[in-house]
Amino acid sequence: MPRRTAANLGALSAILERQHYVVGRDQAIACGLTPEAILYRARAGGPWQRLLPGTYLAQTGSPTANQRDMAALLYAGPVSVLTGSAALRGLGISRDEPAIIDVLIPAAQKRQSSGFAVVRRTIRMPELWVAEGERRYALAARAVGDAARVEGSLSEVRAIVAGAVQKRRCSVDLLIAELAAGPRNGSRLFRIALSEVADGVLSVAEADLRELILRAGLPRPVFNAPVRREDGSVIAVVDAWWAEARVAGEVDSREWHLSPADWERTMRRHNELARCGVQVLHFSPRQIRSEPRAVVAAIAGALAQRGNRARAG
């Protein structure tokens, strides 16, 4: 058994620094701690706490998201890779700190889920990953696919898919490839959300507007379409565009107007569209969700009025 020397304790300190003060039992023993010493440190009221079987946090208090990620990797083994919602957070696609940490291991390995670590055996172990210090995260497309396949809410899956594309963490083509390569089981919502993104819808509120338009049987617009002047230059890219009637539908969310400068840019854009003969209909995400009939009536009315005007001219 290794002797507990200053060098060993220095090695333990270095491991703790690298691993966010999370350490595996085997690592601690290799640094000179006996099993009894580990148990004593992790006793009730002691300086350490057990996070997962054989995995300890050398601090008191609640673990951070990074510490939970590190613990899940140590528990799952040296070739494990974080995926799903944990990877989305680690990659900066989402700010949410998931209660469950999904971690991939090769299908041939045997390790059961425990506590907050959900172990997912796979024949598609990532060959590449993003390393954040000692933490390993699946690439964005795989993380999105794995998160979408276990999520039961279409609105949440929309947010996952649209968030990754909007933040330019992965392309639609990579997501389509992940959908094709992954299991069909659990992929229905992923497929729906991805079809919306491929159709030009890039946010949850836009997806709600698209679904409302199609469900109501309104003429199908082009989503996220450029509106051009007569000389071909682009005025703006609008959320929904009925070119023949020159009617645009826009989803206005507060998060895009957090400053006076943002608001002024929106007003200049709106005025330029109006100057070029475009009628812009503005809807908030709340209106789309809670007043769908009013939204449909506003769109139908504008299209009818514009169509009548064009025929009269």
C-alpha cells in the first residue's frame, strides 16, 4: 500500500485542483490514503462528502455543476463522455443545470446508473469530444440528439435544437446526420423540431407561430425570409413572409429589446419595411400561445385586404 508522504499528498492536491475538488477512491488510495482514511474524511460532518459510489467531493456544501459533471465521469470510467443536457450546459448552448447527468460508455462495459449519474451504454461512442480541463463533453450535434431523444416536451426539444443552431454551435446538416445515425426510438420530437429548423424556424416562439399558421390553414409563408427592395438589396429577414401580399409576420420578444439601441434598430427596420410597402404584423410569444384566434384573424385579415387591394389595382 502506498505510504502517505508529502509527495503523495502533493499529488492528491494536484488532482483535486484539476478535478474541481472531486476525486475517485482509486485516485485517493494511489496518493497514500487508506480506505479507512477516506471513510473518515467522508463521515457525517467531515471535510469530504460522497457524491457517487467511489467518488468524493473534498469540500462541504452543495456541489457545483462542474463538480457533478466531474463526479459522473469519474464514476463511469476513463473513456466515458458527458452528453445530453449536461453537455449542452458544458458547451455553453444552455444555461440550465440538469438534475440528471447523462454519461456515455462503450456498450461492452458494465456500469449501472447511480444517483444523479445516468449511464448510457452505446455502440456509437464519440471519437471526438470537447475537453474542458478534465471534463469531456460530446460534440454539439450528439449532445443535442441525446438530449432531444429523452425529452418529453416538444417545446423543450425545439429550444434545444434551435438554441444550438442559433448560437452556431452546430449546423442543421450535422443535426440531420445525427438524427439519421442515432436510434429511431425516442426520435419523434427531435425529427419534428429539426424539420422546423430546416424550414427556417430558428426559435421556440417562431416554431409556435409556424405551427399556428399551418394548423389554421393559412397560406404558407416563407419562414426566416429576406425581404428585398426593387434593386434586390435586402431590407430585413422576417420571421414569416407572404411575398405576394407583401405581408410580414414578426415575433417580438423582450429578450431581443433589452436596450434603447436594440429598440431603435427595430423601429428603423420596421419603418424601412413600411416605406417599401410591407405590412408588418407584430406578435409576442404570449399572444401566440394565449390568443391564437386573434393572431390567425390578424394574419387572415391582412392577407385578404392586401389581396383585394392588389386585384383592384
